[in-house]
Amino acid sequence: MARDLEETGSSSEGEDVVDGLEDHPCIRWTGGGCRRVPVLVFHAEAILTNDSYLRLIGERYRLSYKIVRTDSRLVRSILTAHGFHEVHPNSSDYNLMWTGSHLKPYLLRSLTDIQKVNHFPRSYELTRKDRLYKNVSRMQLAHGFKTFHILPQTFILPTEYQDFCNTYSKDKGLWIVKPVASSRGRGVYLVNNPNQIVLEDNILVSRYISNPLLIDDFKFDVRLYVLVTSYDPLVIYLYEEGLARFATVRYDQASQNIKNQFMHLTNYSVNKKSGDYVSCDDPEVEDYGNKWSMSAMLRYLKQEGRDTAALMANVEDLIIKTVVSAELAIATACKTFLSHRGTCFGKALGASSFIGS
């Protein structure tokens, strides 16, 4: 998109590129020296204001997008509010592709230097639980277990079933079972005996964190927004705000409660089905109901005497080590399948539970 804007002008400085719009709120200049690059900035409030001035850049430079195999209404709304026009999913004339699935190699190779897509090749090295576990384990071997001790003890079943049973016989307790390529709490359950596990292809079992950090006796996790724009060099962005998502039943370690998903899982997709779920429709209220802002959560913990600065430093360390564990595989795939740098961007990870009270 920056290339689209650059090519419309001839100034070596680049300021003539946008024909007097260098101070436009949707343009930010990056770089330095004799070559500055205009970058398009999106404003969330554009969806509500329907401001024609915010649409000006997209309309003047005929920027376009397509949405493939997903229903991303918010993405469509924000792009439309900035003057982008939507093209057919089969069209090759677009600046941005937002897709719900990974692209095949021949499509990745066909992308031009003015096109972007919201997936990196082999990003499943991060998003699949089994691949993430293998990548982190590899980093533990290379750099020391303590340095990359960012996951609880984990086994991939059925391959490591006997190893899991041997470990369980020495140290019994709760374990959590998850499909390796699922989301939103689907297929997740707790066990306190290996016999309770339904052995299927590609499931992951991890030691359950039995002493989670609680707020008002409820489990919660934090939805963080992490964006990677490049793997070579590695560039990671962490959005300043996030969401705290709460379970709907107070936490109790008693074994008879292990089947209560509303107690142990914090996924919105699970807890919205609970009769105890409380929603908050007032955007000015950040600490009510089963979803808080991350800022409200941090304020609460600080009032309780927690060192929130150290907590967030640990979170950032966790993010970096998670992404670094898959960096080599994804960077190699980018060099193999992409003709141009900067073609891909993508989220790195979603929710994370704070463990240890």
C-alpha cells in the first residue's frame, strides 16, 4: 500500500507523493534521510463517524481488498470507512487479502510488492499447539530448560502416551486435554486419571495449573493482541490494551468439579452459554461483568499489591520467546515462498492465562 502511494509522485523526498496530504491523519511517514515512506494508518472511530476525509486516501489511490473464507465484518467495516473498495474473492486486483485460511505456495509466489495478506507461510508453527510445544522444546534443548520454561509439562498423544502414564504414576494430579488444532475451548476437558482420556490422533495433554491467579475467586485469562510484520528481521508489536475474560463459576480445586467447564475454562465461546454470564454494554465501564479491559485488570491487581510492571515485563518476555521459538521455520518459509519482503503480516498469539497465585 505504501508502494501505491509512492508511485503516484516523483519527489525524491516522497512528500509530493500524497499531493499536499502529508498531514492527513491516515498518513504517517517512516524512514529518514532522502527517502521517507508513507504508511497508511487506520482509525477505529472512522466506522462511527463516516468521515469522508478519512476515506480520501483509499478513494484517491483506488485501494482495494478482498475477504476470503471468513466473515470478518469488523475488518470489512474499517476498510470501507477508509475508502477501500471490495473486490470479488477470485480477483487478483487487490492491495489487501484478508483470509481465514493459509495460502497455498503458488498463491504466495504470485503476490506482488503492492499486495499484502494476513498470514505468514507456516504460521501454524505458532498456532498449532503440537507444533508450538515442539518448537519450545527445541529451544529448551538449545538454550536451557529454565530460559524457555514457558509451558507446563506437556505430552502429545497417542505418540507419548506411555511417557505420560509413567509421569502420572510418579506425580498424580489434574491434567488438561486439548485438540492440537482447535480453538474457543472446543474439545478441551480435564482428567485426573489417564484412563479418562479418549485416545485420538493428535491431542495434547498438559499439567493443569492448579493455583491460578484469581480475581474475586474467578479464573481469568487475558486476550493480548500481538502482531508480527516481519520474521527477517523479526518485528513484533504488542497492542497497549487487551481484554480480561472471566470464568462464570468460582474456582474450586475439588476433584468433583473437573467436568465444570464454566469453572475451569475462560473462553468466551464457552462461558457465554452459562446462565451466570454477565455482559456489559457500557463502553465507559471497564471492570464489570465477565469481560474487563486489561487496564482495569491491571489496576485491580495493583490495588491488591501485585507488581503489575513486573507482570507485564514477564508477559512481554513470554511473547518474545514464543515467537522466537517459531522464527526460524517461518522465516525460512518466507524466503522460500515469497517474492517480496513485507508481503505478509499476522497475529502471533491470542489468550494467555496468568498462572501461580
